[in-house]
Amino acid sequence: MARRKPAFLDELAERAQADLKTVDRQRAAFKLNAIMAVTRHTAEKVADVMGTAPQTIWRWAKAYREEGLSGLQPKPKRPKPSKLSEEQKAQALKWLDESKTPGGRHAHWTLEKLRQAFVDEFKVELGTTTIWTWLCKEGRKLKVPRPKHYKADGAAQEEFKKKRRRSRKTARTP
């Protein structure tokens, strides 16, 4: 059985009809049309046609009744606060700049190693994507080793490096 329509819905539909002529935003017009349609059909049927939930339509009607057209506009969302303090962020950037672990040993940082260091040192769980996004905002990039071709002959490359080193040393000595 369909939900009984509240009495305020008829006057709300009349207001929505008047506001629909003045509104220029497509999303607000969509919501106003849904509110007006609920006066003629059940919320479940309107929600099915509009591709939303019946509770959403009732939420739109309530917001429109209490705040008018501004109630149908999307509200700005606040960003989540960072799990790391500014001191912790500064300390992590220092690790990256010096290429050293919190213990002072030399390190080649990867996102996973940095994530684990945050857990060990600060007791804070962060995802690698979150760390990567933060590093990009800070203008930092992790050092990445030069890629090796799958057909490369490692022995031949080492031999080339050895010959090249010897020739440099002999060229410098008078």
C-alpha cells in the first residue's frame, strides 16, 4: 500500500509550479518536478521513474518546504581533516628529502614503505592513494628506478660498465 500523501503536499506543489518557471538550474527543476509528481502519483512510482529512492523525494519536499529553492541546491561538502598533524607531515617530508628512515638509515622510499613508516612511527593508517595525493599536493615525487627492458642482457651491461670505468681512470692519470 502506498504512503498517504500529507496535506502540505498540495500547497507545496503549487509553489513548486510557480518556482519552476523562474528556476534556471536543471537539477533544481528535476527535484521540483518530482515534488509536483508526488501529488498525482505515489512516491514509490515517481522514484522509480526518476531513478531515485522514495525517501530522497520526501527529503527534497521537506527541504523545499523549509528552505525554498535554496533547499534544493547542493550543499558544499567539507574536506575531512588530515590524520597527520603538521609536525608529522614535516617530519615525513624530511625523511623523503634526506632519503633516510626514522631510524636514520638510508632508504629508497616507496609508497608502501612510507605507509608502513606512518604506522610504525605515528600509529596512523593511511592508504597509498592518500599518501600519493598528499605528496603530489606538496610537489614531491618518489624516486623511481630507471626501467629495464625485458630483452636487456644484464651481463653485457655490467661488462660495458667495467670497461668504461677502466678507460676513464686510465685517461685521467698522466
